Amino acid sequence: MHDCSCEKPLVPGIVEVIDIIDETPDIKNFYVRSENGVPFDVMPGQLAMVSLLPVGEGMFSVSWQEENDHLEFAIKRTGLMTDELHRIEVGQKLGVRGPYGNGFPVEECKGKDMLFIAGGIGLAPLRSFIKYCFKHREDYGKITILYGSRSSADLCFKDELFEKWPQEKDTEVYVTIDNPEEGWDGHVGFVPAYLEELNPSPEGTIAVICGPPIMIKFALQSLEKMGYSDEQVITTLEMRMKCGIGKCGRCNIGSEYICLDGPVFNLAQLRQLPPEW
Ligand code: FES
């Protein structure tokens, strides 16, 4: 057994699943650990290739690296590979290699207020940046988190959203669901509309956004209306990452390979690309 490293990006290291948290009916958060702790260090927004023999492999965002103890992957059931992953139990061995992608610009964001906007499973990659900000709390200004999902059952990381994150210094957390439901006394409505209602100031703020394409499209329009410049808005096109190393040709937009230059871009950079994103 060996750990992965950047020098051997195609050789998976073996990790063991040490915990599985049911986040929603179709999202589980898997905690994995190699015999030495984490198989490799990951920055917020980076991804890793997870393999389950004999089923296959898939590229997933790392939703958190807990020191040198374990990595977390929040994975939504979307097909054969993820269906099988949802059937595994604690103790299962997986292959993991990486990390892949540029990750979020944690250094450039220092000193800024942070506005995180997420929908559904889109909170998974943002969570790594949110938790990074809390871990380095003095480096960042006010933190605002706006998260929405179809229903209350589809909200992931509920203990952090409702219990832990609101307790953090200078932090506001807003949660919404798409439609009214019995027993829910929180906000109801789509994320972009709630964003405009909250109207967070663009002054000294970086907005980081991830979620379904339709949510991103309208949230970007809302941010523009509120005065955010293209340089102040960051998103990740992580869903396009397949091989992660510029080989499969499945991530390109025009002549650009998302896996080689991204998947994290600011809006000014994305506007240089053909409008396929
Ligand atoms: S993900 Fe395969 S070429 Fe980019």
C-alpha cells in the first residue's frame, strides 16, 4: 500500500471509509483515511479521483480535509458509480488519487468579506472554503452564507448550517427551500430572489457561487444588478472535470480545458470563453 502524491497522479492510494453520514436521501458524506492519515493534502475547491473496484472511478470534490486525519467527499447518487458508492459500508477500501484542479483563491480573498451562495450539492465544494475561512478566521472579514435546496429534506450539512456556522464570529447564515412545506418555518423561495432580498453590499466582498446551472445563471444576474463586478464573482465548473489531466477531452469550452486552467474561475475569466458554461 502506498499513498498518492502529486508526483504520481495516476496511481491511486488506498483509503478506508471510516464514517458515512446520510446528509439527505440522495447525498452521503464519506470520511476516508489512509494508513498514514490523509492520502494527500487538498486545498479548498480541489477534487480527487475515487475508485471502487470493480465498478469504476469518478471525480469528486473534496468537501473537507480534516487536518492530517481524513478527507471528506459529499457524493450525490446520480448513476452506476455513485449508486454503488451509496451501498458501501464503513470499512470499505477505496482508491483515491489527486488532488486535481486549481482550487479557490484563498490567498487573494484574504481581507475580504465573503459571500457564499450555494444550491443543493453545490454546497459540498463551497463547504471546504467556508470551513477554511473559519479555520483562518482572522484572515477574512464578514462571512455570509446563502444556501437553498428543493425541500428541507434536501438540505445537506444541517448541523453546520443551523448549529455550528451561525455561532462563528461575524457570520450570517441564510437558508431557503423552493416550496412551502409543513413544519418548515424558515424562508421559502429561490436562492436568486432571496439574494436580492438580502442585498449584501458588494463593497470589499467576494462572492463564491456553486449550484445548479439555472440557479447560477439567475444569481449571476442578481449579483450584477447589485453592483458586483465580474472580478468579484467566483464559481467552479467542477462538474465538467472527468479525467482531470487534460487527456479525455471532455471538459473543454472552446479550446480551453477546464481541468487544466480551472475548475475555479472568476466571471471575468469565464466571459473570455465561448458562452457554453
Ligand atoms: S477532464 Fe479530461 S481533458 Fe479535462
